Amino acid sequence: MDYVVTCAFGIEAVLKREMQALGLNITRSTNGRIYFQGDQKALFKANLHLRTADRVFILLGQSKVMSYDALFDFIKGLPLSETLSSKGKYHINAKAVKSTLYSPRDIQSITKKALIENLKVAYKKTEFKEEGEYYRLSIELLNDTVEVLLDTSGESLHKRGYRLKQGIAPLKETLASALVQLSFYNEGRVLYDPFCGSGTILIEAAMIAKNIAPGLSRDFAFLAFPWVDKQAFQTLKKEAYKAINHSPKGRILGSDNDMMALEMAKTNAIEAGVEDIIDFEFIDFEDHPFTEEYGIIITNPPYGERLETIEDAEILYRKMGAQFKRLKTYSIYLITSYPGVEGLLHKKADRTRVLFNGNIKTRYYQYYGPKPL
Ligand SMILES: C[S@@+](CC[C@H](N)C(=O)[O-])C[C@H]1O[C@@H](n2cnc3c(N)ncnc32)[C@H](O)[C@@H]1O
């Protein structure tokens, strides 16, 4: 089977590394999507284990189409009954970019007609009541090439199921995991997030340290498909539970000057099963002692939500510069949409990446410290 995994722009390289580590057979990649081939187990693994993926789709077909007739004929000719049942409810999303067919509404309705015609022939039925399991299809046109995709994830994979509460401007779990994976953090190092809010970065790091699969506590759309081997998926889940490391090395420390945010972070950490390895502290960034050597700071400092003015932001970022100056052995990673951070910190980052948190364009500033002795 051919599959497509989607992710936020800018984190494709991280996702690719995760896929390679899982042994998935990658065939190609483009902006925000990586293609792979495999059996059902590959589909289960991708949904259960990938930390930076948004969704996993089955690629039902791909073709050049420049007219609605061509689109209709293409969809009608696909072997859809191999994956779609005769009882399903079919929801179709359409998108078109730089293509002759540009109306999502028309693409959606032509596809639906062709799909029903296709299944009527395949199942020798005259009527479709659409009362059964749910199939969400995405019809995406780019430069006149259409891809017919069947969503296997259901809710976006950033929804791990642990975030019962969220603060102001939380990071997406997938992005937070990418930040950790782009840093020098590993299980043995001391990790700080001094503006931890609802704790997303630290919880994602702790899940990596404990080797907790990100999809262990959630549901997936593919579990409703009749042809899916649920027993095989349960076996994979059991293996994932067995692989959890209950006593990882290193320390993970979160702090914030908002008590409510810290309460949320603690609740979320408990839900994610990582409260035992994260210590949360109510302390203002300015007063933080940062006592350990060779620490790693990965943080998403505020901008815009509680700071009233640009001057407030500048004061805070200058204080950060003063704190960081004395942390000579630290590696420091900041994600923010605030421009001009490097100027205020008086230090140019070793590497800067543009990343998207939902629709918000942010930058990830990476300051590399020395390796621990
Ligand atoms: C953008 S939010 C962090 C969101 C977090 N990454 C999440 O996923 O929930 C910034 C956080 O910085 C905290 N904050 C603002 N000024 C602070 C300061 N001077 N010291 C410590 N925390 C501060 C806020 O309370 C807020 O929770």
C-alpha cells in the first residue's frame, strides 16, 4: 500500500528521521509530506509512533487531471472497494492549488458522484445509505495532479489525549516534540523550560525519555475500517507498552510565574504518565538559579499574550540575554514569533529555522553550548 504522512512546514527532516528509525520504506518527500510504502503494520506503526506527524493517509490514487470529466473518470476507475466498504459514510474535503480545476466545491461534488458510481458497480448495489463507518477522504490538486487520500488517523495526531487543559498560546504537541528532537537533548541531560506554560515541551521530552509512544492513549480512524487487523494492532500496542522505560536518567525541570499555568502543566503531565520525571516550580525567570552545569533550555517565551507593549517584550528579552550570558555551558533553544530576538539577547544564534505553529510563522533560535565533559 502507498501512504502519505503530513507534517508542519519546516519539520520534514525530523519526521523523516523518525520514519527511518521505525524502518518505514520512504519513497519520496515534498513540502509538508512524506510518502512511504508498506503493509498494515507500517500503517499502525506510523500512527502509533510518529511524534511529529499530523496525519497518515492511504494514497488511493494519483493522476494528472485538467477537466471535471477526467476527474470523474479517474475516480470512477480506482479500485476503491479494496478500502471503502459498501456501508460507509464518505466525507470528502477538496483543495486545489495552481490547477486548472480550482473550485473545491465542484471537485468535492464530482468526486462524491464518481465515488458512489464506482462503489455501486463494485458492490452491485443501486443505493447507498451511508449509515456505517466513517471515511474521510481528501482530494488534493497541485499543479493539475490530483491525489486521492484516505485519512487513517481521525483527529490530528498532535492530539495525544493528555492535554486536558491548555494555557494561553500553547505549542502544538507535534511541534514541541520537533523542538526537542532538533536539540541536543537526550535522556541523560538536564532539561529546563523556564516559561513552561501548560508544559508541552517538557511533556514531549519526557515521553521521549520514557519511550512512551505518542498514540498509546488515543483512538484512530482506521480502527473502524472492516479490513483492518485489529488483533495485530493490539499486539503492536502491547509491545509499545512493554518498551516503556520507567526509570530514565536525567532531570526535567519546568517553571513559570503563573500558578494556574503550572497547575495545568502538572495535570497534563499526570495524564501523559510522565509526572514522575518532571519537577515544576513557581518562579519568575529572572530569579531562576539554573544550578546545573551543561543544561539544555528549550523554551517558548511569551510574546503578545500577556505583555502589553513592545517595550514589555523588549525588557523581558533583555533580561533573558543577561541570564543566558552567565550560562556558559548551556545549549539554549528559543521558539518565538517575536522579531529581533537576537539583537535583544546580544547574541547571534548558531542556527535559525522557520517553523509554523499552526498558521503562526515562528523562528527557532538555536544556541549551541559545549558537550558535557
Ligand atoms: C507562550 S507561553 C508558553 C506556552 C507553552 N509552551 C505551552 O505549550 O503551554 C509563555 C509562558 O511564559 C510565562 N511567563 C511570562 N513571563 C514570565 C516570567 N517573567 N517568568 C516566568 N514565566 C513567565 C507565562 O505565564 C506563560 O505561561
